[in-house]
Amino acid sequence: MSKCKTVTLRKRKIKNGTQYSLCLDYYPGYRDNVTMRVITREALGIYIFAKPANQQERDFNARMMKKAVILRNQRYEAIFNENNGFFDKTKMKGDFLAYFKGLADR
């Protein structure tokens, strides 16, 4: 399996057409170590206005886009660290007991 090279932030118009859903596209995808499935897309659960009517909606869109870009950068950094053998400090913030219980349940 080839390693993920790019993480792209995309907007997808949702059903009603008044909002966009933000998602991350991974190319060519990466394999999740737990489920062993290839992941090519991840929904962020962030929605922005398609046509903001006032300044509040424009400000809201700008704030949500900044947060989405931060999430994109974090995902890209985690994948880059894993592919190149660097130590990922964000994994240290997990709960050891939950990790150990997951290992014991296997």
C-alpha cells in the first residue's frame, strides 16, 4: 500500500444547498492500524454557510475555516510522522488504562 501524500480540505454542498460540509480527502489514502481499512475521506462535522447573508455569517465562516485548516494540518502532521518514523507527541496524551484495556480485550 502506498503512503498518504496529501491531505486536502474540501467543501461539499449538502442537500438543502444553503450550507457546505467540510471534509478531508486523503490521497492515495492510508490504512487505519486498528480496523485495517483504507481511509480516503473524513467528514469533519463542520458546516458553513454557502451564501452568507450578513457579517455575522461571514465571520462564522472565517472562524470555522480556520479551525478546519488547523485540523487538516494536525492530520497531515500525524500521517507524516507515522510515515517517516518520527515520534508523535500527540499520542502520549491518550489514556493508558483505556489503551491497556483495548489490548487485553483482543
